[in-house]
Amino acid sequence: MNLKELSELLGLSQTTVSRALNGYPEVSEQTRARVVEAAEANNYRPNSRAKGLATGRAMAIGHVIPASSQHEIVNPIFGDFIAGAGKAYAAAGYDMLLSVVSDKDEATAYRELQARGAVDGVLLHAPRREDPRIELLKQLKLPFVVHGRSDDASNSYSWVDVNNTEAFHEATRYLISLGHQRIALINGEERMGFAARRRAGFETALGEHGLFARDDQTFSGEMTEQLGYESTASMLTQVEPPTAVLCASLLIAYGAKRAIEERRLEVGRDVSLVTFDDAMSYMRNDGEVPMFTATRSSVHEAGQIAGEMLLGLIANPDRLTQQKLLKATLVIGQSTGPLLDDGAPLKVRLG
Amino acid sequence: MNLKELSELLGLSQTTVSRALNGYPEVSEQTRARVVEAAEANNYRPNSRAKGLATGRAMAIGHVIPASSQHEIVNPIFGDFIAGAGKAYAAAGYDMLLSVVSDKDEATAYRELQARGAVDGVLLHAPRREDPRIELLKQLKLPFVVHGRSDDASNSYSWVDVNNTEAFHEATRYLISLGHQRIALINGEERMGFAARRRAGFETALGEHGLFARDDQTFSGEMTEQLGYESTASMLTQVEPPTAVLCASLLIAYGAKRAIEERRLEVGRDVSLVTFDDAMSYMRNDGEVPMFTATRSSVHEAGQIAGEMLLGLIANPDRLTQQKLLKATLVIGQSTGPLLDDGAPLKVRLG
DNA sequence: TCGCTTTTTCAAAGCGCTTTGATACCGCGA
DNA sequence: TCGCGGTATCAAAGCGCTTTGAAAAAGCGA
């Protein structure tokens, strides 16, 4: 059923039917009611491509996700972020277009999306500290919102980010307040904006108390269980192992926990653990007293806010860039506790 | 830059330029070369919507993901499956359209996708045992491939599935061969096709050895760490706790492991664990000797195969339905071991 | 009743592409 | 020279919608 058929069926012109359905004022309420009813009855929906062609808008938002080799990691926060953003799009009648591309073709993918007119804007994921994609998108004049921030002048583009610096600053301060002095960091890849900021917050807090990060007690890499496990396992063989570990994701924390317990040590007693928690739907760390003490911020919410921001930018192109800094809140769980007194230092019990 | 501009620039008609770019034979190679070069130089890409309107094809595949409330779970395999399917789409020049809808609006979402002509086909996720969506899609005459199977006559539609029955049959047999008799199951939601099959495989293997599943040692629910933890924790308080547990996902297995170790028991010694492993990129269970004994099958690969199958169906609409059953392979890891001899039964050590 | 304004409806153009059916061109044998 | 079969190119229609500019219908005061 298309517009022509529907209008013939009603004995009206296509113009009138179109206007009736799109809520234009120059059609009588009586006619509108008739039209709406007939459209409903025949399950009529305007053809997306024809509508887009006529209006010059794609009514779609693009997400480019790089996934080159078989072993390339798919960002685990992806699903929840997408769900949040998708909700915003759906509410506004927009579609979500996903482009899975080999990572070296990413720039091409954006160019193509723009040249084809396939999307009205894009959402940029996982910005690196210096990210050429941002300049590219500006140049393409494609509206965009970044989930996270690069190191560049950050008011020159729109973004939604979580206060990573402050989150890890606070988490570290909390550990110090419990008496910990040897605090390790298992971070994400530090060429990523968020990971660099987390390290900065961590180091600032240490510095404020005359402490410093040891090279052999700071790690960074793809945020997997394995990274958490291996990093922690290696530290537990040191002469002076850390008494607390700060993890950049729940998966890392699981790995750290595994290494600790494998050594017959107790999390929260022998070694304290704090982790960043993206509040992912399938990996909850909540309840009365969560398993892990964590700085928590919902990536689902970030997705929704970013999606809404982008739609706003598209609806109102001459609006200034917008920024939104979400707070991560520190939640005390079972994985932290005060430093044990010197009478029973960790290294002795490790023996 | 659109076709009109490009053709004027070249002093050719739109027809010729279009044909040159689309590889039609009735244009001289010399002209074609000129056209291709100019298109390249001007970064020309045909407008997606105009092309779609003219050809009657959307060049897009739809995925509908239900995500109603804030707390609805997003399937953790989603990211990897999408990455696999997306790769297939990209290779064929197709876009991927994601619709995030509140779960009660799912049927409407499919209807709308079809009525709007927004997609040429859809990929159906997570079929329930009886799934009305399958009938709906047939009725809408929208080509589709199901990832998994319902209970219906399964050759009446196309699907890609993993041999869940056989996988859990084999896993259970393996545990029995190690001497285990009290084997627990922590399954996904059993209204889902895959979960029902896993239970069937499990029970069949037990039956073959005169064993049976105890009600208080079989669980099913959303496949989270918490489900694994709570189910296992509750079983370890029983008079005759299981000596082996079969888990439907790696997250469940993590939870089971946590409960076991919290009791100061050892996985693979006191309690054996076998899990289904979707080989997700951010949750690896591999290496020399993986942490968990598992039946492994790559969901990324399933996505790619399903995507390719759907594209084939679209390209060749009168082709019969197709089915592809992937095998899950049993990989021996560190989480299983022989039943300890009766001299030191589990329940005593549990004391 | 007429003429004017306001309301309601319509025909047709245009969005950027593909594709049909026709036309111009070219070389070649008769 | 003419005519014929390819080859290379083109003009125009059509895909399904929106939107402009015009026309018809209705309402209203004089």
C-alpha cells in the first residue's frame, strides 16, 4: 500500500493525504480523521526511501564499529550503549545504522556514509587521546557526538563523557584513607582518552599523599578478565606486592579476584579491589552490598543522553556544541577493607 | 556531488555515467575508465535513498532488539554476533539497521520495517520455543534467518544454530565418565529454544546412565554471574550437594566458581564445572589449558554465517529454506576432574 | 445577489537514481 | 553509394514521497 493507492481509495489527492498524515493545518479535521483511519486500517507507512529522498533527510544515525580480524575485540559496553542510544532514536522516529568495518577502513566508512547521504549524523565511539576522526567529521560537516573525549580542545565538538579523572581520583583517595600505600592500577589502553584520564586521576591522588605509582604495579591493555588475572598474578609474586588494586572494568576486577583467591588470599582483607563499573545489564554489581567497591556510571544512560544530544544537534544545526559530563559515584562493596596492621604484612602471609 | 553534476562535468548523460559505474557492458572501456576516475576524484557515491527508490531494494538488513525497561538485559552475545553479521553485510554492500524497541512493540516493529520498505530482510534473535515472530515474518513475506530455533517444524524457515542438545549431551557424558553422579544444571531461561535443547541433552545423558536431574539442582534464568553464584551457593548448603555443575554461559560459570571458592572449595577438585562458551571476544576462555572445561562455539562465526545465508536468500528468493547446524566442541580445561573417592566425600569436607 | 477572504483540495514539479526504448555513430560488405 | 548490424550514447519515464503554487469551495458582509 502506497500513498497513491491510499489516496485513490479515499478519493483524495496525494497532497491532501500526505498533509493529513503529517499534521499540516490546512486540512480539515474531518478529512484528517478519515485519512488517519484508512491509513491505520491498511497498515500504511510511508516508504522510508521515498520520504527521505523528498525531504532530504535520512532519518538515520550512523554508528561505525571497527572490527577487523576475527580476534579483534568488540567493546563489551557496546550493547548497552546502543540500547540507550537506540531508545532515543526510536522515540524520535530515527533509525540506527551500524557499519561494521575493518579498522583501517574507518575513515572511508565515515566519508561514504556522508557522501551516500545515508545518515543525518553519527555517534563516535571510544575516542583516542588524539583522534583524527573528530577532525574528519568536522570537515565532512556531518553532525556528531562523541562518547568520551579526546585530548583536543574539548569544547570544539559535542560529547558525553563520564568524569573519569574525578572517579579514579576519588577511588584512589578512598583506598588511601583506608591506609593503603601500595596501590596498583590495571587500566585500559592508555592511548584511549578515558584510560589516560583515569590514570591521571589515580596519579594525582597518589601525589597528594606523597605516594607514587610503581611501573611494575601499573598495567594497561584490552580490558579483559585475562588482563586482570595476569597482571595481578604477576604482582603477587613481588617482594612488596600492592595491598590494593584499582581496576578499569568489572571484567578486569574478576580476573584480579581470581588471581588473588588462587593464592588463597582474601579480597577485601588481604588485597582491596576497586573497579570502574559501567553498570552493564548482564554484568551487575549491585544489590545491598555489591561484590566490588566501584565507581559506577551507567553506560546505558550515557548512550541515551548522547543519542538525544545528537538528535538535538541535527534538529538545530546552528546550535553551539554541547558537552555533558556524567558523574560516576563511588559505591562501597565487599572488596575493600582497611590495611592490615604491620604485625601481619601481606608479604609474610604470601610466603 | 550527485549524478547530474558528475555527468555534466564529464559531458556525458546520466545514463552513461550510471551504467559505467555499475559495470554494464554497453559502455566502452575507455569511457568507463574516464567515469570511474572522475567519480573517484570527486568522491562521488550514489545517494542511498535515491538508489533504493529506483531499484526497489533497501540494501539493508534489519535487527530488532527488544530492550524495554531500564533493567531489561541486553544479550551479551549481541555485540559479537552483530560484528560477524555486519562483516557479511559490509562485504555485500548492505547496511545494518538496528531497531531498539520496547519488547511489547516488537511485532509492530517488524510490521513497520516491512511496510516502510526499510529493509530487505531481517535477522531474528533469541527465538523462544514457540515464537510468534516466525509466523509473522512469513506472513509479511520478509526474508529472514533465525539465530537459533524454535520448537516448530524447523525446516519451514531458515536458521543457523549450534547443536545445543549434542553439546550438553556430550558435556554431561564427559562428567559422568569422570565418575560424577550428582550433576547440577544452571541453564538459561527455558522458554528459549536453546535452553530447552540444552536441558534435553543433559537429561538424555543422565538417563542413559540411570541418573536423573534433581529439581533442587537444576536452575534456569537470565544468564548472569549472579544466577551462577546464587544457584551454586544454595546447592552447597544441601546435604548431598552436586559434585559437578553444568553452566549455560561463561558468566554463570564465573558466578558458580565464586560460590565454590567462597566455601574454600576448589573448582576441578571438589566441584567440577563445565560451561557453554560462546567464544566472545572480550571474554575469552582459551589458551593452552583454558580456565573452564567448555563446549565452545563462536557466536561471531554464527553471525557471519547467518548474515551470509540471509543475503543469499534475498538474492535468490525462490531458493528453499536453509539450515546450518554448527558444532560446539568440547574443550578440556582446568575446571573438571575425577570424582574424589568415597573416603573423602564432598559433604564431609563441606562440614 | 455579488465580491472578497478564508478554508480546503489539487495538479505538478522535484528529490537522485535506474532502466527502457530510441537514436546517433561507425565500419563494412554489397 | 547504400544499407545493415553492432556499438556507444542519450532522453525520458518512473520509483513514492513532499511541497509549491494554483484552483475550487465555502463563508460572510454588504
